[in-house]
Amino acid sequence: MQLSLMVTCLGDVLRPAAGQATVQLLRKLGHEIDFPTEQTCCGQPFYNSGYADLARQQAKHTIDVFAGERTVITPSGSCAAMVKVEYPHLLADEPEWHARAVELAGRTFELADFLVNRLGVVDVGARYEGKIAYHYACHLRGLGLAGEVERLIRHVQGAVLVPLRHEEQCCGFGGSFSIRYPQVSTAMVNDKVQCILQTEADALVSTDAGCLMNIGGRLRRQGKPLEVLHVAELLMRQ
């Protein structure tokens, strides 16, 4: 298939390894993938902060950048949810843009969703010797996704998926939420980290750079050596 990568802001700036692993993985599976260089933020920070007009501007820019027929893959449930769920809502009063938003939404996929539900792929030949805890990022629920990442992890040779207490609980990042409500955010990530450490896992895996940044940062501040991986990075382990 011909694919385009929506790398996301945090992926581009703070976790490029997730984007690189996504490209490597999809090429390994035989797909062609390009990177539209004009892409910027999907507009979710504006939208979540109440700046609907600015979010609409970003949505229109993104729709223009990814115009065409290529399937769009993003290693981020939050950005996928913004495109698939919120763009049609944001542009509902502009018929032409609304139609384009619906069209883009229909060919945009979060990575695990694309692998498991579109391609039917659960085993990509990855290897990881150790115990893995999985953090279920909030926006996967908004996409109606549940279980896809666990299926991928269970097919990684040598990996043992361990139960995580409150795995569905938000890590406290929430984009601008962590900036506007730092004390609440810190309490939430502290609780998440405590649950992770109780698993005695060797690695924590999730699907969104924001979650990985927040949880990984807290683990580092506590001096914990646990590895933090995007699922794409895990799937490229040999």
C-alpha cells in the first residue's frame, strides 16, 4: 500500500524514534511510505484549550497537506482521534471542508489499529526478552480501540505481558491539562508510576508520545531504570 506518515508534534520533536520505527516497520511489511514535509500540529492543543477557530485553521491545513488517496498512519492515538473524530465535528458548518474532513478521517489510522484491524498482522517477527507493562492511552478509547496493542505485544517473541493495575487510568498528561493543572497531573502520573513499578516489568509500552514523555520523565526523576517504549519501537526489536 501507499502510505503517508503523520509523525505528530511530540513525535517529531521529542520522540523521533517512534516515527522512525513506524516507517521501518511499515517498510518491512512491504509498504511504501512518504512524509509530507508541510505537516504541522493537528490542532488538538488549540481545540482542547477552547480555541476552536485556531483549531479549524490547523485542521484545514492538515487536510490540505494530506490530500490525495494515500492511507495516513500516525503513531499517536490522540492525533488519530483528532483527525477521525474532531475534524468532522469542527468543520460541520462548512460543507466542502466537512466532506474533505470525513474523507481524510476514513483513511487515517493509528498504527496498532492499522496493523491489527486493517492488515490483520499481529506477528511482525519482533523479539524482546523481558516483562512488559502496557499503558492504555486515553484516546484509544475515543477511537473504539481495545486489545490491539496487547495482541501485538503477546506476539513478540520472549516478551511477557504483565497485568497493570489501573491500566486504563490516564497518566495525567492530557496535553495542555498537565500545564494548566500541574498538581493534579503530578498526582495522576505518580499513581500511574506506582502501579507500573508494582508489576516489576522491564519495560513500559504505550502508543502516544505524550504518555511516554510524562511517564518516562517521572520514572527518570525517581531514578527508576525501567525502559519506556513506543509500541513501534518494541515491534522493531530483534
